[in-house]
Amino acid sequence: MAGAFLLFGSEASRAQGRLEAQYEATLAGIPVGKGSWTVDIGEEAFSASAQGGTAGLLKAFSGGSGSGASQGRIVNGIPVATSYSATTTTAKKSETIRMVLAGGTIKDSAIEPEPPVDADRIPVTDAHKKGVFDPMTGSLLRVPGNAELMSPDVCRTSAGVFDGRMRYDLKLDFKRVEMVKAERGYHGPALVCAVYFVPIAGYIPDRPVIKYLAAQRNIEIAFAPIAGTRLLVPFRMTIPTPLGQAMLEATSFVTTAAPPRVAKTQ
């Protein structure tokens, strides 16, 4: 059988990469949690998965853990999710959210076990489930065209997100470019964006945490690139709280570009 090898060009190779990251969460400088995040960007498909749990002093009072995963296709260099799931577990309960997406529309979603109906919760309509990301792909910052990865314009964007329960917008704006360094892996520039949380539906308006987050003007995320792609992912996130600054920061941020794919044709 004669065979030929086709080497996909540089455009395809630049759109492929992998991230393996470890994060630590702190509150007022005290470690409260740890987690990991893996993102695989291929030529035609992507996958992302994360897991984490409480750590340090917080674990002694309130043990908990969570995991999430998103998969989908790469369309014009952009991850478009087809499925998302997330599970959270505490000493009191465990809950799993599953969603099926198509072209930015939520086709199906479920929470197991099904939560009780709360009359105070603003209902989520079918219209709210169109033109949205799941929480995981919604946290990826896509750099269009040939724009510089650290360009201020990359921050000037917004994303509609549905997490299986709540529909909200995340609006970003440019703050600065700074150098970041993980204990292992990435050392280089990060694009720091201000983040504004805008609740739309699926939430209870009187909840203090919703009011607090919606009023915040000092939430920021520092984004770093996945090698071989035009995607930026969170390296560090900071949120002011009444108990001090909450921070999620990468301690390990190992990112590698995938080599061009070799395909065999008959």
C-alpha cells in the first residue's frame, strides 16, 4: 500500500497548544484552596478540565471540592463548546450541572439533584440561552486576527455566560501589561483586564453576594498566552472582599505549542 504524508501548514500548527497549570487560592494572604487546570487546543477540537478543593485553615472548617470539564470544536481558531459539566461536593451535599451546547446556544441543561424552585429567582428564558459561553470557555480570551497578544484592545470585550443556573455578562476593560512569573513554567508579560460582573437572570436579587459582586469595580484578571495559539487564559484573578483580598494565582503554568500534525493519506 503506497502512502503519502501531508504536513499541515504553519497556520494549523500555530493554532495548537497545551496548558497544564496549578493554582493556589488565598484570602488575605492565607492559603484556602488549590486547583489544577488543563487545556488542550487541537486543530479541530479542544478540551479543558479543572479540579480543586479547599486547603489549609479553611479545610478544617469547611471541606469541599469541585471539578469541571468542557469539550468542543475549533471554529476559525475559536473554541466552541459542545458540552460542559461541573460537580461540587461539600460535607452536606453534592451537585452536578450538565449542559449541551451548539453554536453558542444551550440546547439542554440539568442540575442533579434538581434544586427546589425559588419564586424570588429571576427566571432564565430561552432567549437568555443564546449567544453564550459555558463558564470554562467563557474564561478564555480570544485574540482576533493578527492583533498583538498584549494589545489593550484585546481586553475591550465582553462575554455572555450561562453556568447551568445563572446567566450573566462579564465585561472587560484594559488596565495594564505586567510581567508575571510562576514558580514553574511561564515567565513573561500578562495582559491585566478589569472585570465587571453583570447578573442577567437565574439569580436572587436580594442575595448579598450578588449585590457585592455587581458593585465591584476592582476585580481584575491577568491573562497569559497558551503557546502555539491565539488564546489567553487566566494566570491570576483578584477580588476584594470584606475579609481581605481574595486571589487565585498560578504557581505552575506550563504551556507548550503542539508540533504540526502529520496525516497519512492512502
